[in-house]
Amino acid sequence: MALRSDEDFDALAAAFADLTTRAGAIAMAVLASPAIDARAKKDASPVCEADEKIEAFLTPLLAELLPGVPIVAEEAAAAGADFARAETFLLVDPLDGTREFLARSGEFTINIGLIVAGAPHAGAVYAPALGQLWFAGARAFAADAEPGQPAPPREAWRPLRVRALPAEGPTALVSRSHLDAATKAFLETHRVAATHDVGSSIKFCRLAEGVADLYPRFGPTMEWDTAAGDAVLRAAGGGVVDPSGRPLVYGKADEAYRNGPFIAFGDAAAARLY
């Protein structure tokens, strides 16, 4: 697949969307089982059979879609894989929000993001239990989508655009399972009209939908946690910056693809408040 024009990136995002909805059937089949096989990884984060099955499903299909483009996937990284470094590469989080999944909450997602020159250029985020899909290349869209089915046709896509900062101040979203002390301190010392906890990369997508304004995250995340949602948010008119105001950068192989603190925002006026 060529990657030269806005139309190319939009087409790639639609292909990612189709892969994530198809993979959604795997997540829902595991979720329906009476007992889910899970264990702790070396970093104490959980991994379950759905993480591994979805990654095994997506990896060969992505290799076929984009031959030669390196795929940096969460569970392969956890197993010690040595990824080829490249300016263009894929980031895959087969199950973002594993804790929510194991708690049988619907706030988990399947994520695919394409990085070019340190920035996300296409991505898809799918929440199979909610039947909600968000994806973006040059433009951002949302759609209702059933797990295991092809992604909806173009006439079912809804364009996404962030909202202007409300006069009463921003609505902030925080992690349901990873609300750290630094993020709490940020919220306590800045003017925020309301705060809601939301699981997984859905937070980026809610900002892109224009139903919230700010997502501060000072605890640790990995690049595969954020790439797809970041792609959707940027294409919808928002952004993700570090505490100095610089855009979040991807491809930090020397740091094992670990992100530092960041603030995701809809209207740029929200970011300027901080």
C-alpha cells in the first residue's frame, strides 16, 4: 500500500479499522468464557489469553498489508523481541485495558497505529464490547461496529471534530485503573470543570468526539498504548504534548518505547491553560 497522500493514509486507517473489528470477535469469545487465563508479566501488568490471541491474529495480517514495515507489538515486546528500527513502523496494542477486560468492563480496546517520522499518521481504536470504532488517517471518523464483522461502509462513518473549550472550563478524563498521584495533583491545582474516569485509549477518542477536553497522564504508558488514539485525536483537531508543550514523539526504542508524562487536549486553548 502506498503512503504518499492524505487519501493513502485514510485508506490505511480504514484497513486498520477492518482488522480491529474482525479481531473484536476474539476478545468477545474470551470475555464470554467462565474463566479467563491470565497472569502477571515481569512488570507486574496483567496479560491474558485475549491479548495473545488478538496479537497472533493481527500480526500476520498487518505484515501482509504493509510488507516490510516493522511491527512493534506489546506482547512480542514483553517476550523480549528485538524490533528493527525504522522511520515508518506499526504499533499494536492487542488489548488496551486488560485490567478492565479481566473485570469484565466494556472499556477495553484493540489498537493499531502507524508511525512516520516520530508522529502517528493513521490509527484505529475499537471497543468491541461497546460496539464503537474510531479511526483516522488525515481525517478522523467514528462508527458503530459489531465484533467479528467487517468495518462499516463509508456512508456509516461519522466525521470527528474536537470542541471549543467551554467557558466554564475543561472536562478532564483520567485513567480508570491508573490514576497516579501526579495526575491527581495536576487536577487539584488547575481549573477543571469536571473529571470523569474512563478506561483504555477510549479517553483519546472521547476528546476527538468533542465530549471532553483534557486528558492528563503523568504515570507510565507505552507507545502502543497511545499511538492509535493519538492519531485519531490529532486528525480530529486536537493534540498530545509533553509538559514542555512539545508534541509526543514516537520511536523511542532506546527507552523500550516508553512514554513520559503527557497532556492530551481537544481545543488548543485547553493546553495553553497549563
